[in-house]
Amino acid sequence: MATSSESGLDRDTYGFLVGWEHAECAGKLDLRLQTKLPAGHLAKGEVETFHIVMTPQQAAVLGNYLFQITGQRPPEKRVGRLRRWFG
């Protein structure tokens, strides 16, 4: 089996995140990260898409991890007007 260096591929690729979206498929989450690579790697303005398939539990762990490493908190649920009035 050829390693990534033998096949001429870099093991790590760095790019700039420009967008994301997701789709659900058979109980899994397909997270699509859209990136632009540094100049010279792709045609000018071309966006590359990476698909990462994960379980809902993995998505929750990733989300919590991102909140933790950025020092942010998840958004708090807003209490609706009816719930405030009637408890």
C-alpha cells in the first residue's frame, strides 16, 4: 500500500473555510465544508467541498468542542411569550 507521501499527496491540507451546509442521510449527518485553498492550488475562485459523515452524537460532541475551544457558549433558548405568561 502506498503512503500519502509516496503517492504525491500531502497528508494535511489547509484552506480557508468559506461556507458549510448539511444533509441528513440514513440517521447520519453529512457535513459539507466549503473551503478555498491558498493561491496556486486550485483555479482562481474555485471552492473545494469536503464531506464529513458523522452520527448525531459525534456532531454534538464536535459542536460542544468548538464552543469550548473558542470560549463561547451555546445560544440560550428564548422563552416564548405564552410560556412566560402561563409558566
